[in-house]
Amino acid sequence: MAKQKLLILSDLWGLKKSDWLPYYTDILNEKFEIQYYDCCTLGKLNTSKYTEEALHQQFVNGGIELAVQNLIDKETEIVHILAFSIGGTIAWQSMLKGLKVASLYAVSATRLRYETNKPDGDIKLYFGETDTYAPNKEWLSKMNNIAVIKNKKGHSLYTEPEFARELSTLICETIQ
């Protein structure tokens, strides 16, 4: 039987700073056909000034919208998505604009706090309890509490091997 397709959308740093990615792919490769997307590439960012501030500014000034359109253009079949930080926002907005997504797992996608519409589909969000920019309780309630808050964890919880193993195992068990 053919493997289902799982898209992995990077965080703000893209592939260049994703040495933690194998914590996920080592487990997920067993069950899924994985397609990795570097969000810097999807959003056509200029990475010559490779700082958090420079990348963030490019994403909020058109990069997110461009990444959304490029993702929609590239993926025409139903997919599952695992997305990190800015990648979660890109996935969410892509779903709102018609990307066919069976399930979305988004970790530390703090820009979602600005979203007012929830896409249809199976969505699970993960945030660290100490992440300053995580959505507040009112937003989470409005979105039907689709989030898991990890105690004593911050924004970079997705780079931790234990969390990665836990989430990857859950994804493998949940998606049939």
C-alpha cells in the first residue's frame, strides 16, 4: 500500500538551522512519504541577512502570502501537514485558501493568534506554556480548544528530542 503524504513546513530559519529535523523524520519516514518545504524558499525570502528580525520582517511583509500561494500551487492532492512556527501559519492560511489537508499538526505557530477564521479539518496545535507569543485562552476557546499546552516549555519545544519523538509517534498512531 502506498504511503500517505506528509508535508513538513519549516520554521522561520528554514533548512539551514534545522539540525533537529531528524528527530521527526527518523520516525515519520517509516509510515509517510515526506515532502519537506523550507518556508524561506516558499516565501522567496532573501536570506543574505540571516537574522531573526530580517527573516521575520520579510515573512510579515508579503512572504507568508507568497509562501501560501506557492504551497497551494505545488500541492494538489490531499496531504497531512506537520508545521513549525511560521510554517504553521502558512499551513493554516493555505487551508483557508483551499489546500486539501486531512490533518494539521502545528507546533509553536504563535502568529496564529492573529487569525480570526479556523479552517475545516483535523487540527492540533502545540504551544509551550512559557511561550510569550502563544495565543491567549480567549483565542484558544474561540478556536474550539484545538491546542495542547506543554508545561514548562517555551517556543523552541519542537527542537527537543523527547517532544519530537512523542509527537511523531502520536502522528503515526493517529493517521490511518
